[in-house]
Amino acid sequence: MATTNFHGLRVLALESRRAQEISKLILNSGGIPLVVPSVRELPLESNTRPIEFVRKLREGGFHVVIFMTGVGVQLLARIAEGVYPISEFATLLSRTITVARGPKPLAALRQIGVTATLTVPEPNTWHDLLSELDNRHGEIPLDGKRVVLQEYGVSNPELVDALQQRGAEVSCVPVYEWKLPEDTAPLRRAVDDVINGDIDVILVTASVQIRHLFQVAETAGKKDALLEAMKRTVLTSIGPLCSEEIQKHGLSVDLEPSHPKMGFLVMEAAEKSGSLLHQKRQ
């Protein structure tokens, strides 16, 4: 039978920025949390493209600006503030078609006084972004338009190619990159905990978390052992892109929440993990 909480299951989360929040959610849902930071978001060194973006925006150089993350909006706003008042940056964006890939960039834009022209619906993947642009091509034409794409921790050549296929002239603005934590000891211990069978459920809220987990395991010569052990744990993913990354390693995703949000992930994992774990370990 499905239960309404974890009932003492040991739950690993690889969250960094929202570590305290997810730990509390797991604890309140009856789980034993092990929250291990797996990612650092670092502004790119010697990166002149954000300044170039701000300059060109002021000159009316873009028709469409696509914001992929809330952190990216905040960093670009901080950079823009070093050039001219943030109110002017907001005004310039308001004169441009702005696309927010989900609630986080939408909220970050609102904080600086900008209402997004288009918000990508759940599950907020870049595939959904393209579908929504296709649905609104009458209002937001791409053919012959100059489109700027705010990148996140890694570049997305598939998205760039898809935009170009629709006739857009695409410029990319990287603002930060993903790195391993400075201290990887907790992540290495988490690998050992999974291998030793001390973890029942793994919550994945970003694709990079899985990449970094396996990077640390491979460096320690434990990648194969980790893979085998993960087949005996309940693997949950916040959405399709995380699921794709998990599946690249030959693993199956046991649960995706009804909405791609942390609260729904924890709640639905708490409800279903007991029965899922029983099935996997029989």
C-alpha cells in the first residue's frame, strides 16, 4: 500500500542552493534526510559577453531575449547596474520581447519590474520553450529576428540549432558555470552510502547533480558499483530533463512528480517510495 510519508526511509538529496529547504521537507514528510551539495554556480571569469549584451540591448540590438534561469536574470541585472540604473535596464527589457523559461526567471524579472511577454508552461524544459514559441509564432516571429539566449551552467547547442532552424539570428550570453563543490568529501561519502545500501531514495532536482555524482564516483573508481547500487534505490526526478540524464546512465526513473517543483517531488516521493522500494528489492 502507498503511504503518506517516508516512514523512516533514508533519503539522499543533492541540492545546493535550497539544501535547508529540501532537508526540512524530507524531515516533515517522515524521512531521514541526507542533503549533500553537489554544485557550485560560479560567475564566469573574464566574461565580456554580458557587458556586450547590455550595450547592444541599449542600442536596440535584440528583438527577443530568452531567460533560462532566475540566477541568470539576477546576475545580468547586477552587471547592468554597473553600467546604468537598474530602472533603465528594466525599461529596455520591457521594450523587448522577453521569454521566461518557467517561474524562477519570471519571478526574477518581476523583482526588477519587468513583466515577461511569454512564460514557458510546465515542465518548463527547452522543448516546451520551443513548442510555446511555435504556438505563438504569429505574435513572436523568429524568422529574421535577433534573439539572445541567456545560458546557464552549460551551453545547449540543440536549443541554439532549433532556434536557428526557425530563422533566428542567435547570440548566447553565458553568465555562470557549474563546478563541483570545493569540498567534495561529502559527495564522496554519499557515493559510499549509496553503494553500502544506506540510502533508500534519491531525489534529483537538476541534471548536473547526477553528472557530478558520477564524476566523483568515477574519479574514485566506484562508478560501476554506484550504478548497481542505484538500481536498488528509488530514483526520483523533478522533470523530463533530469530523467533524460538519469536514463543516459542506463538507469530507470521511478517517479516524476505531477508538477516539476521541489515540494511536489518530496510529497509524492514520500507517498510512493515505500511501495516502489519494496518492488525494486524483491
